[in-house]
Amino acid sequence: MAATDGVVVGWVAASPTSTRAVYAGVVEHSVYVHPAAQGRGAGRLLLDALVASTEAAGIWTIQSGVFPANQASLALHGRAGSRVVGVRERLGRHHGRWRDVILIERRSPAIA
């Protein structure tokens, strides 16, 4: 969680992608920064904290899906070491329209 003057301006969450043992080191994550707080570094702080905590826990892959229109999120993730690994067409519905989803991942340097 990120806060400014005691007000929550963002959060990051991660959950396992599978209960199968072979995927024990892989998590799916989400990061949210309130629009009024965007561009002030909260997203980067949240992602840096996620990376540090997951690597300490033995996680080797952090993955997510981002709508192509969310260029700010794609840029943020790129600066934090994520890369695009693919696109799933018409995967999500947002505001009544089917949307493609860009798949991104960040691999731990220990296995990259």
C-alpha cells in the first residue's frame, strides 16, 4: 500500500497462478495507483516492494495482463524489469467491449 498524508493512493497485490507445485514460484499481480497520484512514483515504489518481497520468498516469475490502452502501466512495468511475452486477443471485457490483453512478466535475475 502507498499512502500520502495518511490517504491510500495505491496498492499492489499478488496471488499464486496455480496450486500445482511446478508453478510454486509464479504469481499474478495487480497494481493500482489513484489517478490523482499518478506520475509521482507511487507505482514504482509499489512494484519495487513487490519484487523485493517475492524474490525473498523464492518467487521467480511475476506476471500480469494489461490492456493495450494502458500505456502508463506498460511503461511502468517496463522500467521495473517486465517484458511483453504475448497478446491474448479479446480476452477481457471492459466497459462493454472485448479487449486484447498484453501479457507481461518479470523474471528473477537468478533464472533469467
